[in-house]
Amino acid sequence: MALIVQKYGGTSVANPERIRNVARRVARYKAMGHQIVVVVSAMSGETNRLISLAKELMEDPDPRELDAIVSTGVQVTIGMTALALIELGIKAKSYTGAQVKILTDDAHTKARILNINQHNLKADLDAGYVCVVAGFQGVDADGNITTLGRGGSDTTGVALAAALGADECQIYTDVDGVYTTDPRVVPEARRLKSITFEEMLELASQGSKVLQIRSVEFAGKYKVKLRVLSSFEEEGDGTLITFEEDGKDNDMEEPIISGIAFNRD
């Protein structure tokens, strides 16, 4: 039995049917005997919609109030994901950042995680629940809602994996792993079986959008094993991101360049 954190992005939970697909995948892992923590983002486009609503009232919204507004998007997703699991006969509970007690600093809209209280999650995991946690949000020392900035759900997933001592943190996206370059631009791009944290950090810093750079830094600091997978494919090993050199593709002559990242002008 392993403890696995699975993070699903906005496209993976974009509508009720995709949320059902997530629930079915989680149920398969649960049936294998694993303990599962699910971290979700808001539905695709929802955060932008909420920001636009706020800007209709105030051109440059107050950061504290903006956090209160945009944090609501993912609360819909955690409730719906928990419902989808319960419908499949899986014991599940949803958690906001405050309910988990994800403590952050007070830098609204770009907060950094300071500490995570694992007590409630561990108790429910031991009781057989799947814990569905809101990504992207936490609370400061005064109890104010904070958000972690764009891509913050990746950071939430990695931070929870570190705090809980998870065996693996799986990041589900709309691609089936990390490629040598963007396969939508270069059809010959090759999916990497594995890549080191240092190489992934370099790709992220140069514009690769597979993982948010803060989450890669966090994983490297706390030695959290990461795996990038597609939520739209039933099978596949994705790409493992690790410190272990022997986990990489080993050819007689190791390639000097693992991948190429670029921004379109």
C-alpha cells in the first residue's frame, strides 16, 4: 500500500463528465489498496471569470478581497469531486485550505506556504477516506484566505506530498508527460521516461508549461518524487521526475540536452 497525492488541473475537471473520469481513476487506485489525497484546481476558465467579475467593480481589486473571490472557484470543484467519488461508493471528504490548515504568509494573491497541519488528513486517510483538497489556497496567521498565485495548485499538491511523506505525487495534465520539446510544434518530439529535478527546473524556468516552477523547486527541496501523467489516457507511465540518475533513459552516450523549451513571440 502506498500513499499517493494526485493533482488534477483545470482541464481535467472542466465539467461534470471529466470530474467523473477523475473519480473513476481515483477509485481504481483506491481499489489497489492505496491511500489517496486528491488536489484539484478550479474548472478551466473559472478563475479568469472570477477575476473579470471583480474588475467590473474595481479596476485594480484589493488583494485581500480578490483572494476571497477567486478562492471560491476551487471550492466548487472539491465538492463535486467528492460527490462523484461518493456516487461510486468511495468514502470521500472535501477540504478547503483552511480546513486542512495550510498556513501561508500574508502576501495576498502570491502567498507562500509556511506549514501544513497533517492531523485531519492523516486521521481520515487511516479511516479509509479519499481526501479531496482545494489547491491554490491557504490561510494566513490571522485566518484570512490567501491564494498562491497562478499554477498554485501544483505547489499545493507537492507541499501536501512532502508534509504527508507520500510515496509519489502524480500531476495530471492534458499531456502524457514531459517531452524533449513541444510536440504540438515539433511532431518528432519524444516523451522522456524520466528527468532529473535540475533538468525539469531548467525547462520550467525557460518557459515549459508542464509544471509550475515553484512546485518543481518545492519538490526538489523536499525530495518529493513527481510523475507527470495525462488525465485523458487510461494507461501510461508518464514522466518520472527524480534525483536518481539511474532512473533516467540510459544510452551508451547520454544526451547533453534533455529538452528544449521556448516561448512563442
